[in-house]
Amino acid sequence: MAPDKGRGPDRLPDKIRVRLLDLYSSILELIDLRSFSNLWFWIALAVAWSSVSHWVLGVPYDMITRARRSGGQAQQDFEDITRVNVNRLLYITRVSGTWMLGFACFALSGLVILGFWYDVEFAQALFLLGFPMSMVFLLNLSTARRIDAEGCLGEALAKRLSRCRLYTQMIGMVSIFATALWGMLQNLSIGALG
């Protein structure tokens, strides 16, 4: 009995099948979920930490330096935007802080289990990005509470936000260093040939 010559991927000519496999492997290489060997992960890590250290409590750092240097309207704008962001952050945590904490703990513990127990590299990468960011959020919340309690204005407010930025940058440096070490360890353990 002659084999059925129907349609399907097994019936394609060899040249077309090879081109489809090359296209498929190129797409998978582009969106590779092996995060630590992927350039996009490192770009995302750098952009995340750069933007977090620039925006202190939602206030751009150049606004802080301009208010210190110029005073006047720049100082008033700086105090207003800080007041708005502090009140907004405190309101959000009062209203839904418990839910946010529960969800964050659930997500981070899920990433720890997936990443370090089941060896899912994508979950490891997300945890190494998400855990330090949660520490920065707690730092911002603490700073917002102090600003609200003390009623900081002027130079005291600028110092408080500059100190928060310094601590954020310190957390970022430790986080990037730890992520780079873990990424190198993962890449070395997998090997150059896969």
C-alpha cells in the first residue's frame, strides 16, 4: 500500500522545512527565557534601577537640585509635587496596604519556589529584580511617613529625599552585584555549548 501523500508539515519539501526550522530557532533565540544570558534582561535591569534612583518618591532628582539651587518657584513646585506624592502613597497604603503586602509576599515566595527550588531561570531573574524593588518601596514608604510626620519643607525635605535616593542607590548596587554574580554562576554551570 502506498503512503498517503496528504498535506501537513511532514509533507513539506526539505528546503522549506529547513527554512522554517531556522526561522523558528531564530525567534526562540530572540525571546529566549534564559534570562541571565539574554541582553534584554540586563538592559531592563539597568533601566529599572536607573529610573528608580532618578525618581525619588515620584519626584525627579533634577527637580530637587534645581529647588536647592534656585529657590523661589522651583522650591514651591518641588514642595508641592512632594506633598502630592507623599499624600498619594500614604493614602494607597492606608486603603490597600494589607492587600498589597499579601500579594507581594505571595508573588515573591512563588518566584523563590519556582526559581530556586524548581530551577526556572526566568523566575530567578524576576525575583532578583522584584525583591530589591520591594525593599525600595518600603524605604519610600518609610520616607513618606517621616516627611508627613515631621512636616518637612525646604532644605530639610531636600535632604530627606537625597538620603532616600542614596539608600536606593546602595540597594541597587548590592542588587546588581548579586544579580551579576548569580547570572555568571548560572551561565557557567550551563556551559558555553548549552
